[in-house]
Amino acid sequence: MPAKTVRSSEAPIIAVIDDDEAVREALSDLLQVLGLACRTFDRAEAFMAEYQPDRFDCLITDVSMPGRSGLELQERLRELGSSMPVIVITADTSAATRARALSGGALACLTKPVKDDVLLRHLESALNRTGGARDDRRGTPSDE
Amino acid sequence: MIDGVRRQMSNFSRRAATNGEEPAFACPLVADLSDLTSESIIVSDVHGVIRYWNPASEALYGWPAMAMIGQHVQTIGSLAHAGTDHFSALLREGRWEGVVHRRGLSGTNVVAAVRQIVRRDSAGDLLDIVEFGRDAGSLSRASYLRMDAELQSSLAASWELDTSAARPLLDAIAEHRRSGIAIDFDQHPDWVDRMLSVTRILAVNDRAVRMFGAHAGYEQMIGKSIDAFWPAESRSLLATLLESVASDRTRLEARKMVLSGSLREPVIKAWHSAEPKPPDTVFVTINGIANDDRTTWELQASEDRYRRLIQYLPTALWQVDSRRAGEAFDQLKAAGVRDIAAHLERNPDLVEHAKDVVRVTDVNRDAVSLFRAGNLADLIKPVRYIFSAAPGLAERVMVAHFEGRRNFIAETRIRAFDGSIVDVLFTVTYPVPPEQLDNTFITMQDISERLNAEQQLRKLQADFSHAGRIATLGELATSIAHEINQPLAAIVTNGETSLRWLARADPNTEKITQLTSRIVSNARRASDIIHRIRGMAAKHEPEKRLIDLNEVVEEALLFIRHDIDSKSIVLSANFGSELPKVMGDRIQLQQVIINLLVNSVQAIVQSGQPTRRIDAQTSIDDEGSVVFSVLDNGPGVPAEDLEHIFDSFFSTKDTGIGIGLAICQSIITAHGGRITGLNRPNGGAHFHFTLPALTVASPEPSSVASSTRA
């Protein structure tokens, strides 16, 4: 599936991976209203095909997908030395999945359906960590 | 008169019954009493030698006892008695009555009305013959013929008939005769029908009841129209005789008749009764020689045995006289009718008519209880009641009869007399010449228990497969939750995004509209998924419809897709194009597909195989059946287990209870298909099932002459 980029000027770029189109579209729209640019992928392999260090400011990924899972992807990125913050979003509520995500370095492991302000908070912290968060970026789209 | 005959007959039978206990009839024993009677009494032995001759005999014939004892009876016999050979009839029947002509002492002809009785010892050996006689010489020839007929009527099947209601018809016919027109009843079936239907039975003797009443019994015959009982092959003969004796009250008609049955050369006699019987009372007798050499009581015993056999046969049995239908068929055939089914469809009244003219002549006890009837006689009537709960059955029975088939078999229903409906296996056996054509047999077997058992089995299978589905849904709970959670997650996020747009000073209505329609479509998607899960979880009777197997496979994948994804299994689904549709229960087939896929997933995961693959395919095989296959690269099935995998409670899994594949097999078998499991040459298992495609004409359930389900 062709990846889709929604770009606001001067905005950081978030990568979104989910095999479910509806979920991808929903996240993409949410990021848009938050003033964040994003690029969506339907599977880990598609993301890896475009991956370059520092290309994305943050990765939001589903866990269970055809092919490589979100957690395997995270492990792979760590092996590649990526410091890109990863937010894992999953329908799987098991403690094992959560533990594996967090111990693998995920910034957060959120359960679907995700609350927008919770996601926003984690995104802010992710973008701050990469040093990308600026006041003008933060204030404009947020309803906080 | 016949009442008198009936009394005599019962007296005779009483005597016969006690005969064994009485001392042997020594000639002089009762001689003192017999000497005093006014009736001639002659006793002769086995060889016909006269052993006793009483004074009244001396008076009647003129010969003294002294001269006659030790003589052969033929010494005085002319035995010029018309009709049957009375001596053999006497031995056969045990008794004989009639008018005899004897030679008197002076060479005169003595006419005597005699009653002869054969006496036997307890072993059945002939003891002697006792004859009671009285003078009949004073009678006119016509009178003694009538007397002879009356006397012999006790041996014949005798009827006392009331023809008064036929009087207008008889008068009309008489009018024809007067105008010189020859009357041939064969040419006037309508007259015959009318005459017989208005002629009522006043009395019948035991023999008539036995020969013609079937099981109707004396009481059921009295007052009824003779039409219902008279043999079909001699209806116009009876009409002829009735008309003849009704028009001339002095006449005694005697004719040979055609009668299928146990009588050889049957003779029918009819005469008008004398006073004090009401006018228009006619007596009819049928007599003949029994069709084999057995004596009456052997025949009787044989008949009784046969009756008992029939009566206690553990199958409901009807004996039906369908000759009237047979005659109608002959006429139709003569008229060129070939396709009887089409003809009956155009003329439904023929079927209705047949239901009235084809009569039940006998039934057994099981038939009575099957129809919840009070007694046998309730079932002895036209066959109409048999067909009351089975529309179209009578037509099919007639078609089979017309086409000259030997048997007809159908599963059908009857309405018992208490209104309840009973499922029966219904068979008809048609008579084929030289069998007696009035013997069509119908048997019925109550199969409601069998059908109930089948119904229960179906319910059990439905429960069983339902339990299997619930278990599978449990196993797939995570996968299913994921499937529902995806659209819900999208809805939540879409909603929150919309709210953020709405909170702005310049809401992007275009965007909000887009988001709202996404909410709607995702909600619908979630609802669809729940609907499908409910379908899987619900208990339902299997319902076969035309379905596209590819669609069923796609729907099944919904339940397990996430499970496959989460276990990093690569699933490739190949759907054959232009598959013919199949008849099937969507939910049950989904269940089978899910079950096979779950088995593959579990086997692959257990095997620790690094690359995990499942191929699901649909296709058409060489026979045109639709096929679903699942191939995996798991460990396969151990060779020694292959033949047990479809057995109930056989499992190779630690946690399995072993009903999954057993359910799959019962479902596929119920769909007329086959399910097979085998190992792939290069490792892994290959399960597939076939379903008969609808485009292939399914063969008729049975090729038995006329076997069809009602």
C-alpha cells in the first residue's frame, strides 16, 4: 500500500503503522488536527523500506500485524541504533506484551481505543525528547 | 327363514362341539325315542350301509326296517338330485339339507325333504350319517325346488334382501319390457348401480358374512346397501336376478356365476319370499364346491389360522378391493390414455371417485390401533380416510396401479380417528393375475418414532456443533476482540478528532463531515462483526441455502485473521474463480473452515517452525465438487493417528478434547460431502473437504419402482 504523508509546514513527522486502514486514517486525522505531519504504513516491512535514521520524529505502531510485529520492529530499530521514540498502540491488554514493549524501550504502550489527550501527552514528551518541540508548534493545534 | 337357518347352524355347531364327549351313536341306543318321532330317521355307516331305520321311515318310504338294515342306502336312492354332488358336499360340510327323490316299496317316487348330519368321533373319523326326512311329495315342483333351495341355503352364503326401494326402477324396467325392449343389464351399468345401492340387506348367514362381509360382521352388514358387499364381477348378474324374481314372484332363478374366491362352479339362486315376509323381500344364495379337497373344518381352520396370522401380524394391514379402480383403468387404457398422471391431474374427480368406490375389505388389529379406532369395523369402508392427511398420495397410488407395478412405497402421514397425525411408511402390493384381483394389500408402519429419533439426532448434532463453535469462539476470543476493537478504536479517535475541529474558531466542516461518515462506517463494521459472532454463538437448527463457498471462507477468516497475524503466520488465501454454488449451512461451514485453520495454527505454533505458512484454497475437483483445502507447513499428523483424527475424543493436543474434527466430519457428511486429512509429501498437513456442487444433478433418492417421499 502506498504510504501517505500529511505535512503541516515546519511540523515534525510522525510515522504510523497499523494494518487496519480505519485505524490508520483515524490516527492520521488526529495528528493533522494536532498540527502534526504523519506518514502511514500498513505493515512493518513497508515502514522499514522507507526507514532512514532521523527521518521520523516518532513512531506510533500497532503490535499485531501480518508479517513482522510492532514489537519485533521496535527490537530491530534498537539493533539498528535508532533513538526514535516509539509509542506502541495495541488491542492486546496482556501484561506480557506491555512489559515486552516497555523493556524494549517504548515510550508508552497504549491500549486501543487510545484517548487523544493521553496520546498527545506522550507525543509531546516524545517530541520534547527528540528536541523537536517548540512553543509555536505546541500551542497552535492543541486544545489544551 | 334365514334367522331360522342361523339358529339351526348354531345348534349344529353346538352338537358338533359336544360330540366328542357323547358315547358313540350305537344304533339301538336312541332307537326308542326315534321310534316315536314322526320324522324319518335313517342312520348309515361309513360305507353307506343302513344301520337304523325308524318307523317313520317305514311310513315315508314303505320299506320295513327289517328289510333295510344292512342294505346300502343306494338301494332306495335315485339320488336324481340336480346340481351338486351331495354326498361329497355332505362329507365336506358335515351336513346337507335338500330335497331327494327315493324309490318307494311299490316303485313309487318318494320326494323327501331331508337333513343329513355327519357324525365323527373325537379323532375326526367318520362315525355315521344321520338323516332326518319328511314327506315333500305333496308339494308342487316349484314349491319343492324352492324348499330345496331354502334347505340348502344353510350351506350357501345366504342373503335376505329388501328390494322395496328399487320398486320405481323395477317398474321403469318393466315398462321397457312391456314395450318389447330386451333388457341386458350389462348395457345399463347405471341401472345396476342404482338397483344395488338401494337394495338393503335384511339378514345374512354366517357364511355370507365370512365370504363377503370381510370383517364387517353381521351387525355391520344389516341395513346396509348390498352394493358395498356384493362381488364386483357379478353385479349385473345380481341385478338381473333381482329384476327377474321381483317381476315374477313364483320364479326361482338359478345361474352359474363368476366369483373369484374359494368356490368352484358357484351357483347363485334367487327367489321372492313367501308370506309372512314383507313383499319385495328376496332371498339370494351362493353355493358351490370348495376350491380344494379339504373338508370344511380344515378350510375353516386354515382360514382361522390365516385370520389369526393377519390379525396378529405386527404391521398394520389393509386388504382392499380395488377392482373398481382396475376396471376404470381398463376403460382408460382402451380409450388410449397412456400418461395416467397427467390424466388424473386433469380429472381430479376420478381420484375422488376412486376414494369412494375402492373399499377396504379387511384390516387387522394393528391397523385399528394405528388409526386409534374402536374396532375393526370402523376401518371397513371406502379407502378415502386413508388418504385424508396425505395430499397427492391417492394419485400416486393410482398411477402405480395403472402402470402395472407390483409395489408402491412412500413415507407419508395419516390422520388417525382421534385427529392425531402419524408418520407412516406406506406400502401397497397390487395383485397380479392369477392372484385374486380383489386382494390389494396396504401395510403401514408407524415411523414417527424413527422420525423423532432422527429429529433428536439432528438436534443432538446441532447441539454438538454448537458446543464446538462456542469452544472455538472461546479459543479465538482474543482474535475476535481485536477485530471488534479496531473499528471501535477508529470511532473513538475519529470522534475525538471531530471534537477538536469543532472546538476551533473556524471548524473545518468538510473534515468534520468526512470524520463523521468514517464513524458511521466503522460503527457499521463493528456491528457486522458482532452480528457474525452472534451467528456463530447462537444455537440454531441447520438451515441449508445456496451459498458461495468463497464468501464463507472470507467470513471465516475474519474470526481467525488476528490469531494468524499475531502468531506471525503467513496466510495465503487463493479463491477459485467461478465456483458453482453449494447448498449448505453458512455458519456450520464457517465453523468447519475455522476449525481446520485453528488446527493448522496450533500445529504450526507447536512445531516451532521458523517460517510459518498456511495456504487456504478453494477450487473445483474433477467430479465438479467444490473443494476447500488447508495446507500448512507444521509437523503434520503422526502416521499412526491419521485414521483416528475424525474420531470423537481423539486429540493430539494437550488441551484438546477431541471433538473439533469429529464435528467437522459430521457437518460435512450432513452436507453430502467428504472430509479428508493427510500429510503433505514435504511435511505439513493437508486437510480438505468437498461439497457437491448444485449444478451437478443429484440422483433420485431411490430407483425402486415408485419409491418417493411424500
